[in-house]
Amino acid sequence: MTKPAHSPTLVVCRDDQHASETVAKMFADLIRTQADAVLGLATGGTPVPAYRELVRMHREEALDFSDVVSFNLDEYVGLAPDHPQSFRYFMQEHLFDHINIAPANTHVPDGLSNDSDEHGRGYEKKIAEAGGIELQLLGIGHNGHIAFNEPGSPVDSRTRVVDLAEDTVQANARFFESIEQVPRQGITMGIGTILESRRIVLLATGSGKAEAVQRAIEGPSEPSHPASLLQQHPSVTFVIDDAAASHLA
Ligand code: GLP
């Protein structure tokens, strides 16, 4: 596959709280210098403490989100925005309901769209019209997925509906009452969409992510490990804790 052109910046923190604070500060610094910044946001267990820190900064340090615009990476197909396991619900619960972001400025793909191709194109158009994403937050799946781009996702993929890998369904079952309730498809920004962000920060914490992080940074850049495709972007920072760094050379 394409030769990796760039090495990511690596920030190793002593624990997940410090890693989360580091990421929150990156977003806060951006918002303080550019009040109408366009943020790319992620869901999952990993970013929860970073969002908590942003909420604290809003309350205690007057961090102002009133002109900020956000685009989330992905959503489950079939879940309504008010479904407690939907990513829209997650964002309201962990961030949007606790800061002064304008609801109309927050974007999450629509898991109920009956024309997902059209919806995907429209989502990409909205990102472009907003001026593109300045700073995109990512997590990483155990299998190297970013957003819902599972292994095999092409480097030029765009916002689209995808089948979730069995590994992803199992990992996310902890948020549902049973594994049968986990949707089998997601609508996700593509790798190509993500790589168009001007800066990317990937947050990974815990030993469970160590192997995926190692392959992303030190492995070949190829679609079998989607996060390794980030090597093709000139401005990526991995903010990880000691546990997630434990497999690095
Ligand atoms: C999910 C999301 C990803 C997230 C990943 C890891 O399925 N679609 O955006 O990065 O899995 O999640 P967690 O942070 O809970 O480990």
C-alpha cells in the first residue's frame, strides 16, 4: 500500500485523566484563538472524561462555545436521536446539554435517514460549507477502526453506511442491555473525510488499546488497520496513556 509519509506526534501521559485533560486543552486552546472553530467530535467510552473537562472549563473558565460548530463522526443506523444508546443522545448527555453551543451548530449523522447515500453527500457538503474541520477527535477500536471505518475501509472512503465488524458489535454491547440490541450497521464519515481535517488528535487509554495503537503508529499504513492510514496525514497527534503506549518500541 502507499508508503507512510508522516510520523504522528506522540504525547504519552501518566494516566487517562491526564490524557483526557491534554485533549480537552487542545480543543480549548483552539476555541480561545478561533471562536467559530469547526470541531470534529467522537463518541465511545474514551472521550467521556475529555468532555467532562470541557464542561468544567465552560463553567469555571468561561470557555465560550457560542460560535463553535461541530460534526460528529458517526451514528448507529436505526437508532433515533432520542434513543439512549444513539450517538446524538450521547453527545447531548456528555457535552452539548452542558455548554453554550447552539443546537443548530451541532451535527451528527442521521441514523434514520431513508436515503443514506444522499444523507452522506449532504453531510460532506455541510462540512465543506462550514469551511472544513479544524480539529478532529478520534478514538480507536481494538481492531484499529476509526469512527465506524472497519478493517478494509478504503483510504478515500466518504460518509456512508457500513456493516459493523463482529468485534465492534461485541465491544459496544456493554452499552446495551443485550448484544442482540446492538445495531449491525453505522453511518460514518469515511477515511477520506477524516483525512481532510486540518488537524487530528487520536485519544487512546488503557492496555486494551495498546496493540491497536502500536499497529497504527509502527505498522504498515494499510486499510487492514484503518488507524494506520492516519500516517498519510501531516498533522496527527496521538494522546495516549502509559497503558496504551505499552506495546510501542
Ligand atoms: C466505537 C466508535 C468509535 C470509537 C470506538 C472505541 O464503535 N464508533 O468512534 O472510537 O468504538 O470506543 P471506546 O472509546 O468506547 O473504546
